[in-house]
Amino acid sequence: MPYQTTITRKGQITIPKEIREILKLRTGRKLEIEFEKRKKEIRIKSAPDILDLAGSFKPKRKIVNPVTIREMMGKMQKPR
């Protein structure tokens, strides 16, 4: 579905609310703009964000309880 927007005096445009909601675009989010000179066409897409990767990687090793790690570190310390 095509949308129309207006360019302001400062060269800014407003992305319609429906598109912002679908793409989960929030204030301060970075966008990428691609320009094809021959076609006189631009494409706007959400820039990758490290937070978008949260939960997408599985650890190779078993997850260890932080308390267990602290106890192990205590055992490895040299006596003073």
C-alpha cells in the first residue's frame, strides 16, 4: 500500500504511524537510506541494532549459576 508524506523546509519527512508500528521504529532509532540514482528511487529500512539480536544466539556451553562462578573464583585465589 503506498503512503504519501510531505518534505518539510528542513528536508524532513514523517514516516506514517502504521509503518513505524510494523517496523517497531521508536524515537532515536537509526535508519538506513539507500539511493538508486538511475531509478531516482530511495529505500528506507531500519538499521541493525545489537538489541535486536538478544535471544537469537544459543550458548555453546552449559549456563553456570553466577554464585557457582563466584565460589570457583574464590577457590582459585591465592592465599594472602
